[in-house]
Amino acid sequence: MPKARSTTPKGRRPKRLTRLLGAILAGGQARRFGSDKAHALYQGARLIDRVAAALAAQCDGVVVCGREEPGFTCIPDWPEAGLGPLGGLAAALREARAQGCTHVLSAGVDVPDLPFDLAAALAGDGAGIVESQPVVGLWPAEAGPALEAFMAGGGRSLYRFADHIGARQIALPATLMNVNRPEDLPPA
């Protein structure tokens, strides 16, 4: 499986994060957007490419969860499609464990302004999520079985799962974009 090369100097990566898998959670149907928002342009680049660049700068590899996207390593949501971001995160945590990664750095395809030091900002004990957007998070790979059990018990909320495992909510210096409608993108 091809991996994106990290351009982040090893000295900038938090010590406890030895191997990171970047995960673009892209299995949504974009009903409010009206078209495939992964291909919408922001500052001259597709949203999916901007998210991938930010994750690749911090991670040992990047996968797209929940859809097929040419040019990317793609994995299906787990255990099935239609479970929202939890299905993508569950797939990414399984893939991270299979690849020997310690953590997953996740983001939705609709967050094109991710900081290139996001992993460092979210690093700490256990999971860390951006307080206003739990789909943007740093998750220990060992949280996979807890997520699978949570989903098997009927859990479908990412916020509830984050609370369930005691994820820290981190405030970033700037609010991240959350592109749900075309008007959420600034004019070119």
C-alpha cells in the first residue's frame, strides 16, 4: 500500500506519536452542498487535496475513508457504509492497527484549512478532538475496539463516542472551516 511521505521534520512530531495514519473521512452524501464537495475548489485546489496535503505533512500515510477517489489509497467505512463519520473512523483505526500506526489523525473532507501542526496541537494523553468539530481529531489506534463496541451497542454519535472514551476537547487558535454548503466557501 503506497504511503505519503511526511515532510514534517521528526523534531516537530510529538514524541509519543511514533506513527500516524492520516484519515480523510469522506463517506458523506453532501446533501446540503448539492454536489461532490470533495471536488469543490478553495484557493485553487480541491477540498480533498487540501485536506490530504495537511495530513500528509504530519502523517506517515493518508487514506480516504468511505469513498473511492482516484490517486488515493481508499478504504471502505467499517462495518458498513451509511454510519456517518463513525464508520470512517472505525475503518481508519482498523487500518492504523494493521499498519502498525499508533494514532489516527482524522479530518472531514470539508475542512480545507487544517493547520500543518494539528497533530502537535491535539497531542496528549488519550484522544484529542477539536472542540467545535469532533471529526477533526487525534485518536489512539488502541481506541478501535472501544469504538467497535460502542457502535455494536447502537452508538452513532461522534461526540458521544469522544465523551465515552474521555477525549480531550482542544480549542485551536483559529476556528476551522466547515464546508457544508457552497456559500460556506469564500468567493474566489
